[in-house]
Amino acid sequence: MNLPLRRRLLILGLALATALSLVAATSSEQSAIDAVRALEEGNRLARENRLDEAVDAYERGWDPGQPHPTLAYNLATTLHQLDRLPEAVLWYHRVGAREDAWRDENLFLARRSLGSQQIDNHSVWSWISTNGAWFQTLAVLAAWAALIVVLLGERWGTGRIVPLSLIALAVLAWGSVGVAGMLEPRAAVLLEDCRGDLGDLPAGTEAWVRPSGDDQFRVLATPVIVCSEDTIALVD
């Protein structure tokens, strides 16, 4: 049976997507197992008061693609005990958005000890960042709509024009997400003091930053301050 080329490519694409999904699921499961093992090892070391080793154990199990809130919280409190407060602030944020009175109280205490700043982001990109999942969903829906148009085009005899529309929609969808990703500010914590010509920011400052080239980040503050990559840790 000879299938049209576009239909064969569609079947091949679906098979590839299925295979990639299975690989991603396996990788995700292994990441979760590694996180649990690291959590158990870190907890054991912490109980033995071997805090520096506990920090290393927790960090080995951390996967940014599969965040483990309990691992992040235990790492944050261990860093807090070691008086490594800027790092503790970072990991308290990495716990995620779950409601946790103990996390909030510890974060408050770390902030008070540091006397650091919290720089809010009121730009339009903050709103886009907050609602980023909706934009990505719209991009996926646009891609599926284009695929449906292609299939209908084969039935209605408009197959010559439709592939160009598919390419245009795909480029538009991925380009929009990519541009948003480059322009949207990222939540970050300063691990060291940042001193620049336009002002100083102490370690522990929570800010919104954007890459500015040459291994530097532009802190969205007034006045604008540029910090080296070594002094900045992104929350996500």
C-alpha cells in the first residue's frame, strides 16, 4: 500500500513522538529515584551533624527539570544552619509555590539576618512570565490546528498551499515562545555582593534579571545594575 508522502511523514512523526515520550518518562522516573536516594543520604548525614556533607548529598540529587520540594527545603534549612544565608534564600525559593509556614518563617529570618533587598518586577514581561503556560498551550493548539488543516487540505485538494501555512504557523509558534523566553526576566538571588558603577546590591538580594551578554546579568532595578554571572543564581 502506497501512502502519500505527507501521510507517511505524519505517521513517522507520531512514532518518533511516542518514542521520545517513553524515553522522557523513563528519565523522569530515574530522576525521582535519584532524588529520593539523595534525600535519604542527606538526612542521614544531617542527623550525624555532618552538615557540609549533607549539602553535597542533597545537591547531587537535585534535578532542575524534576524539582523535588522536600529535597530543596531540607537543603535550604541545612544551608541556613551553616549560616550560608544567600544560598539558603535561593533554595527556599526553589521549594516552589506550595504553602509552607515553616519555609516562610525561615525565609523571613534569613532575609532579616542578611538585610537584603527584594526587587519586584512590574514590567509587562512579569505578567507574561506568570502566564507563560497559557502562551505555550496556545502555541501547541496552533500547531495541532495546522496539522488538521493539512489533513483536510489533502481531502479538499489544497495540499500545495497548506504545507506553506503549516511551516509559517510552526515558525510563528516556536518563534513566539523563543522570543518570550529570551525577553522575560528570570527570578534570581545574588550569592555575593554586586558592586557596579550605578549602585551596589548585597548578597541575598532577590531580584529579576535578564542576560546582557559577556557572562553578565542585568538586574531590573532603578538604576539598572549589571552583575557578573558568578554572583547570580537563577531560581529556576
